[in-house]
Amino acid sequence: MRLAINIDHIATLRNARGGKEPDPLEAALLAEKAGAECIVCHLREDRRHIKDGDVYRLRKSVTTKLDLEMAATQEIVKIAKRVKPDLCTLVPERRKELTTEGGLDVVKYKASLKRSIQQLHDSGIKVSLFIDPVDEQWEASKAIGADMIEIHTGEYAEAKTKRQIEMHLSRIQTTALYAKQLGLGVNAGHGLDYENIKPITKIKEIDEVSIGYAIIVRSMFVGLENAVREMKKLITS
Ligand code: PXP
């Protein structure tokens, strides 16, 4: 299982003072040095954290893999085609949300998502769809040509009782298994942290986990490289 690090929160902190520090690119390079296998950034429509310039700088310097998380709007698709990240992860986006609040409704927005996937494929960019662990969603993802899915683990992360946790884990496991059998790549993310990651690492069909908040928070106390190494250890041991 690979570890992808989302560096949006470094940009949030930088933007708080409107200057250049801390630099999300510096964070990306340190994360790679500590063993991260992919750097993720989300260019939101409102540019609340990552800015266009960040994405171009990351593209130039990231040597592992760059995953551009984005809404499937024509404006952002155009930018992605120019930047050419290794992967685009399409997510739903609402202006007022604090963070991505759930998976894409691939069934409902099949036609427009299919068009965005085609446009990105035309530029040689792989596409992942961020979806809830629900049968119809991975079936539709495969049908419209996605290369992979990212399973939304937010509900699992927020579950309080043992029963709820097991129910969400089982949905994630089933989705991972069937999606893999269909030939889709399988990533997972949202709300994962040092406490809840272990059961996810046992699902062998998951190729990569995408983690932001927990690692950036931990980095404030132990430094970014240590925070990444600690998570890598949990994933690989
Ligand atoms: N995956 C996706 C699609 C996301 O939108 C986010 C949040 O930016 C993450 C993973 C990482 O979530 P977290 O910051 O809770 O680790």
C-alpha cells in the first residue's frame, strides 16, 4: 500500500498571512524525502488554499507522482490539461463546505463526468473518481471509463461504535474487492489518521491511501518528515 500526502493545509497556513511561507512545494519535497509516494493538492474553484501557481511549481518539482484533486468543471479541466498531473481525482465541490463532504454521484452525473474523463484522457492523464463505497457508484465509474476509484473513508473515520466501524469497513472492503476485480485501481482517503489507519491497511485491494489533515497536524509537533515516516511505518508494518 502506497502513501499519498495532501498538502493543502500548508497552503491554508501560508494564505493566512498572504505571504510565501510555509511553502507547499517545500512540504511536498520533504514528504517525498520521508517516503511519500504521491503528492496530492486540491485546486478548488474558490482557490482557498492551493493556487494555480502552486500546481505548476509542484508539477515541475514533484518526482514521485502528482495527483490533482479537482471538481470536473471546464475551467479546472482546462488547467489540468495544461499542467498534466499524473492523475486527476475528480471530487464533488461545494463552496461552503470545510472539506470534501462525500463521494461523487457518478450515476447522476454520468454524462458530464464521462466527458471530463475523455478530455483528460486525451491529454494522457489518468482519472480517479472519489466515490462512496456503494455498488452503483463503482459500477458507473467503470462504465464511464475511470482508471481508478478513491473510496471515501470519511464515514468510517467518523463512526463511533464498534458496530458502525465494522459496517463501514465491510462496505469499503467489498467495494475495493469488486472494483479491483473489474480492473479499476483502488485508492482510499478522507479522515484517515494514526488511530484508524490499521484496519484499512489490512484491505489488500487498496493500492494507495490519501492522507492530509492528520499528517499535517502531527507535523506541527514532530516535524513533517517524522509525521510522514510514522504513518509509513503503520502502513507498511
Ligand atoms: N481524498 C480526498 C478526495 C479529499 O478530498 C481529501 C481532503 O482534501 C483527502 C483525501 C484527505 O483527507 P484528510 O485531509 O481528511 O486526510
